[in-house]
Amino acid sequence: MAMGKKGPKMDSHVVKKLLDGLTKDEAFRKKFQESPDAALASIGYVVPAGETSAAGCLKLAAGEKLASADSIAAARPKLEAAMVGIFGFDCPAALKG
């Protein structure tokens, strides 16, 4: 997962749906691994005008895998705090397995 980049702000309801999907829904986890953009769109994320997709920094690099559902659940408070910031989110390392 590309790290060190800032993404556009994500509404808290979208972040909650994202983390719910990554912790509770195997089909969503698979979709997210294959196409983060499509997974985010499926939960209502709309790229703000003039911004790039939030999925850009969430994409897994070659050879990387998504963290387990349990690991993401354990890091959820930190992930939510990082992803709902006023000035955008820091790409969370906790999603990387």
C-alpha cells in the first residue's frame, strides 16, 4: 500500500462503511483488493471536484496483501481518526498486512 501520501477528506459515514466492509464482509474485502476505486464507489464515496481518488494511496502494491479483518478491527479507532481528518487522511499503514 502506498504510504506517506495525503488523500482527500472522507466523510465519517463512508469511513465507517469502509471499515465495516473490511472487517465483516469477505466479498467487499475481495472487491477492495481488486479495485479500491470500485469498492469505495460502492459504499458512496464521491471524489471531490479537483481531488484525486482516495483509493490511490490505498491500493496494494505488488506483493502486498490486505491486513486481516481482525487486525483492521483492532486498529479501527486509529484508522477512523486518521481517515476523517479535516485536511485529508494519511494513508493508514494498519490496512497493510
